[in-house]
Amino acid sequence: VQLVESGGGLVQPGGSLRLSCAASGFTFGDYEMRWYRQAPGKEREWVATISNFGITTNYASSVKGRFAISRDNYKQMLYLHMTGLKLEDTAVYYCSVTRGGFDSWGQGTQVTVSS
């Protein structure tokens, strides 16, 4: 299993970013996918989940209405569209999949929200 995140960067408050996660090594369309984030000095926290066909999505209350998770099973890609970014969204963002009871993670992509 390989998960590779990209798309992070420096953005001003109120700005937008789209994160991507390229998946390989497993049948992407068979699995629910998730985004997490970890801010400096804090525990890793769940951000959003999308079902295997993209029909069902769920969000942490802190991002609901601002972030949108999506996927392209043909391209084996997972996305996180982030709008209305706040200072507290600054974190390393990770995509994740659970297969056979084991969690796999990417290396993460840094998102910094700063004026």
C-alpha cells in the first residue's frame, strides 16, 4: 500500500487549497478513505471520511461546511477541498485507509494558514 499526499502550502486566512492523495498497491474502490490532520503539539485528529463509491461522507464538526472530501476511483485519487481556511487549520494532513484491521498512512502534506 502506498499513499502519497500533495497540494499543501502556505495560504492566508479565508483562502482555499485542494489536497490530493495518490493511492496504489490495493483496490482503491473497495475501501473507505479518510483524511486526518496533526497540528504542532497536538494529537492526530480525524477530519473526514468518504465511502468506497463516494456516496457517503462525514466530517469533523470543526471543518463541516468548509471542507469537502471526494474521490476518483478510476484515477485512484482522494481529495480534500478546503475553503474558508482558518489559522487553526494549520497542520500536517494525512490520508489513510484501513485494510484487514491495519491502518496505512501517507507521509503527510503541510498546510500553513497565516497572514
